[in-house]
Amino acid sequence: MTLPITQLPFVCPQCHTQVAATLLSCPSCHRLVHKEYLTTLAARAQEAEAAGDLTTAMSAWREALGLLPRQSQQHQTITAKIDALGREIDKNPPAAPAATPGAKPHAGAAAQDKSVAAKSAAGLGGLALLLWKFKFILAFVLTKGKLLLLGLTNASTLFSMFLSLGVYWTAWGWKFALGMVLSIYVHEMGHVAELRRRGFEATAPMFIPGLGAVIRLQQHTSNPHEDARIGLAGPIWGLGAAAVAAGVGYATGEPIWTAIAKVGAWINLFNLIPIWQLDGGRGWRALAKRQAWIVIAAIGTAWFLTHESMLMLVLIVAILRTLAMKDESPEGDVIAATQWIALIALLSALTRLPVPDLSGQF
């Protein structure tokens, strides 16, 4: 975040008290240091919200939040505003971009597309359904492909990615190494996409050879629901990468793709362990206790059906975490619980892919 003024002491225009550079309000009269710029940010946020651009509105409110004392009434008011906008964003999943760069899609465009596809499927049967699936994939590429390419323009991301590629290449060969690096990259860009959707400032992924990759969050989340969306976005995108690899492996018969899909699914399951700053830990905080037990039942069922060892680790940590949980949020988070169950089911299925013979592949 770039402050609107230089970080130098100044005299409060209201009571003429000298205010230290690190303070956000006058210690004598409590006048806000960045009052004028905060007014500009509020106007920008309200204008964006009126235009239906919730992402820009949240970005402006978040910048304002960083210029307000944490204990102030204004800070609490804007935090509540961000929470409300976040819940509104949850009701409206991302849509395909308009033809004009930077323009926002019409709110009913996605619903209209679905309606057209449904009618086509009814009239043309299987062919229409196939075309609709292709359209869905094409829409995803159009909406997310630009973001994926944007991350690759960052020098630190590219440099650290090549370092990781070299480490994995030494161990498993270049084909598998490239597949794993790209899978990890897609996972991390899932976090970036959700952060940007909610108006956050975030860095591009930084790869850590042998350990994956990280994203430095430059602003704090305002509630557990928001943290869960951002945390689980990584495994959701990682699931997509693994599913694509599995599909390519099935279509081409190349075992290397199946291996990439299987290991990618396993890595994303590891990230779902509900502990510390792993994605699962962030996603678990939003659950009410009753929802946590439902997700635990889903994890246990997946383990019983697949006997995947990673699921047992996720299950044990989830049970311990839930037993120690204080149900301070009885309403919980239905979206997070649903995402949890879907991720467990689909990633577990991908771990059951047959282990291919990779002799001659490296």
C-alpha cells in the first residue's frame, strides 16, 4: 500500500499538535491523519459499489482500513462493510470477462449462458452437452488464462520456478519436474485469483525448491470466512490442474500425465491438513463445530473407500482440532464446508489412479 503523503511528522491542522509519523490519528484531538485521502477512498469505494464493481470497492475499503487506527469506530465500520461485500461476492461466482479489456461482465451473463446451454442440450442431446463442456473449459481459459500468464511475467517467480524445476529434474526427470512445477504454480495462482477478487494486494508466487511455493499477503483478512475462501482456493485450482493432467493422460495414454495427476492430488490433500498456516488450517477456522464433524465424516468415508494414508493424517488432525474447538461461530460457513467435502471426495478419487510404469519416461 502506498500512503498518500510522505512519512514525516506534521502539525495537526485542527489542534496544532505535532503528530509522529507512525501515528494514524492526532493524540490530542484524535483527528485522522489521512482524513482527506480517506474521504477520497470512501467516495471511490461507494462509486464502484454502485456500479457493481465489488472487487474495486473492496480494494478501496481495504486501503482505507490500513490508514485507520485499529481501535477506532471507523475501522470497525469499514471492517463490517468489507465483511458484507465479501458475502455478496460469495453469492456471485466469477463470470467470463467482457470483450472490452477491464469491463465488468453483466450480472446475468453467466445465468443466460447456462440457460442457452440447457436448451441446446435438450434439443441436440449428447453433442450439445459436449459443446457445452468445451464452452465451459474455453470460458475458464479466457477468464483465468490471462492471470496465469501474468504470474509468469514476474522475475522472482520465474527465477524461483526454474530453481525448483532444476531440483525436481535432478530427482525425477524433466517431464515430471515440469508437470509438478506447473501444478504447484496453478495451485498458488488460485490463491492469487481469490485475493484479487476480494480486493487484496498480493505478491506473485515465490517457489521454494523442494518445499513448494508461497505467496506473501500484504493485507490481513477481516474474518474467518474470507480466510477460508482464500485458503481453499489453492486446493480447488490444484484439483483442476490434477484433473486436467488425468484427462490428458487418459486421452493420450502417456503415463507421465497420470503420475503428475496422482502426485498433484496427494500434495493438495497434504495442504488440506487443518493445522497452522496450511490451506486446510485456514479453511477449518470458518467451520462451526457441527460442520467440522460432518467434514470429518466425509474424510473418514473417503479413507475407508480408498485407504489413502494421507487421508488418515488429515482425519487425525481434523479430529484433534475439532475436539479442541470452541464453537464461537454457531452459524459456521456452508460454502467452506461444501468446498471441503468436494475437495476430499475428488482429490481422494484422483489418488486412486493406477500407478503407471514410468520406465523410459525420464
